Amino acid sequence: PAVSLIIGITAGHHFSFSPSLMLSVLISILVATMLLRRWEHLQSICLCLACGTVGSFLCLHQQTKLNVEWPSEEHNWPMVVTSEPVIHGKTIWMDALLATTGQKIQLRLMRDERSQQLTIGDGLIIHSTIKPLSAHGSYRTYQETHGYVGEVFVWRNRWQRDSITLANISTIDKTRLFFLQKRHYLLQQVKGSITTHQEDYAILAAMTLGDKSAISREQKESYAIAGTSHLLALSGLHLGIIYMLLSWLFHNRRRQLLNQLLLVGSIWSFVLLVGMPSSVVRAAIMISIYAFVSLLNRSKAPINTLALAAIIMLCFNPYALFDVGFQLSFAAVLAILLFVPLFESLITTHRLPLTILKSMTAVSIAAQIGTAPLVAYHFGRFSPWFLLSNYVSIPLVTVILYIMLLLLLLGFWPMLQTTFAIVPATLASWLNSWTSWVASLPLASIEGLRPTPFHVFMLYLIIGCCYWLLRYHVRHG
């Protein structure tokens, strides 16, 4: 069903279908499914076709939501800021929600003293013209996958602060805004306690609270060349580390239902706090499914859980399929679930240090296998030294995350928080130095790769064949 839904969304994105035609096709397929109860295989095919039709219909519905016709004359638009403002030359960019409809707008203000003081939750009245999305290519895809329906540029004297009512904004958006305001408060705490280099704060803010606005272009390039860009974006790795800590805190077999509710609630609170990036949402959905399955004493099926997470996310936002973060996250986890058990069965060891090293190596190689074709397609590079980077980076990130969680809990004691912040700042400095050194090695990055979608498909087909051969060798070798 997940594969069928993905195919349907892809078809709906590239071809124009009539809603009435898709509805009639869906009804016909469902009737055929009911009539084919005695033929299980044919019934399964019909169900997959139904899932594909639903995917196309969801994609068409999303296109309708994104294609908004804005008035050509200027209006007063009430908005609320929903992201950390980022400086781009003479302008400041931020996300905003229209207070009247809850639609997401990319807002650009002229840079001055007033605009530099804006923060998440501030209400604005702007006098300008909202225009449809004008970008093309990958950036247009980025805007669509993140729900932007328009963009607006405002001159210095054409906006003012104001108290904005949020009555017309959905409960989900209000909740997200509440948690984003809390994140801003925590970021200010972290920034005030990190008194060393700005680069150290930027890394800690990105890895802990998902705010990448302070990361410089040079840092991003260095991590990309070293093959550790995934450390800058919150992912299942970060949520898994937090999940292990929470599982230890909520470990009580006598109150299993309460413990699982507290665990899942804490996980989703963190997801809202960091802005709900697709990789973290995917991990949170999988953890929630695992928690529900454990209460029923049912066996866990990781690949089915991953597929169900994809179905849930795509039903809410079918355009998430075209998000690079979504693709890399699911490709990495799928490869880990398939290849890691095979890799670990090839080498057996009972010594703890070697076991940890074996697991880290298996996971790193499997994740690289799953994401390398997509990285080459989207970014045109391959990082041969990814394994060397991960041997040091992943343990450092694990320690940094645990210490940063403790640091955030010390917010009630600013002096102790500032003193204790020296530790994660030092570790972040080591991480930056290590990444820069790996990025400076010969052949640290193979550039200029330009595979087509057909090449990517063939690469994954080859990877699939290698998996089946390795699986056959492990089982019968």
C-alpha cells in the first residue's frame, strides 16, 4: 500500500487528472475489490490500485490548496511570525501565517533596526501585495513541500507591529506556534550560556533544538564534504538518543500504559519543540506505533512500521514525498533495517568494544548505501570518508545531546548553566575541528555527479539485487 500510494502521488504530480474521473475510478476499483473476495491476489491488486488512486487524489487536493489567487492590489494583511528571522543581505526572511486564513507565507522585510528585533509570535500588519510562488526548480519544490502558498516583500515604512488575534488559525498551528515560542526562549538561554565561538553555539542549537539559522555557509559545506550533514539536521539518530534516555526514566513494568503515554507524549512534545522536521516526525510515528504494539504484546515489524509511518505522513501532506529530508530519512532507515542484520551476522564478536564498533560500522555503511544515490542526485557529490567521520562524530553527538538536555534543565540556575555550558561548547569545538580535518583530506568529496532519475532507479535496483544476494549468502552460505 505504501508503494502504491507513492506511485499514485508521483503520477498525480506529473499528470493532470480530473477529480470526478479519479472519484469514479476509485469507486469502480472498490466495487471490484468487494466482488473479488474469492480471488485474494486479484483483490490485493485492486487494493493497491485503490491506494494509488487515493494518492493521486491527495496530490490534486494539495495542488488546489497551494495554487491561491491573490488580489493584485495592495491590502493590509495581519500576520504572525512563525520562524526565526534570517538575514539575507539587505533583507530579513521569515515564515508567517495569515491571521485570517492560517495560510503560510514567505515574508521578506527590508533590513533595519525594527525588523532585526522581530521574533517568533510577533504580530504584524503589512501593507503590500502577496504574490504566488515565483521560484522554479528545486527551490520551488522546497516551498511546495513546506506548505508555502505565497510570498511578499515589504518596504521599511509599509509594516508595523500589532497584537493579532489567532482565532482563525487552526489548533495545530496554534500548538506549533506555542512550542516554537518555547524553543526561542530555550535558544536564548543556550546562546546566553555559550560564551565561546559563534560556531559552537550554531552546532549546539542545530543538533539540540533544530535551529539552523546560525550555521554559516562554510560550516554547512564542511559537514557536507565530510559526509556528516545529517548531524546538523535533527533526525532519527537524535530522537533515538532521547528515546533511550526517556525509556530509562519511564521504565516501570507495573504501570506500562502510563509509562508509554508519558514516553510518547514527551517524544511528540520534543517534535513540536524542534519545528516538526520530516525525519523527526517519521521517527516519532515509528516510536508511537512501537509503543502501541508493545501494549498489545504483538511482535514488532520494523519495515511495516516504516511503511505505515510513510502512509500517515503522505496522507497529511502528499508533497512531503518530494522533500529531500523525507526521501533521505526513509531511504536511510529502510537500508538500515535491511542491511544491518546481514552485516552483523557476517562478523560475530563477544567483546563489548568490538560489538559497538561493529554496530556503528554496519549502521553507517547501511545508511550510506540507502542515501548515496539520492545525495548524488540532489547535491551532486559523494563523500568517501563518511565512515571515518562517523567513528568520532556519532559518539560526540551522543554525549553532546545528553549534556545539552541536562543544560536546558538547569535554566532555573543561570550561573550554574553558564559554567556547565563549557563542556558541550568544548565538545562542539572538537566536532567542528574533526569535521574540518576530514573535509580537508584528499578525495574528501567526489563532486560533479549528475545522475538522472533513471540512473537513480537503476542504482537502487542494483542495491536491491546485492541485498538479495547477500541475504542468500547469509542464509545458505
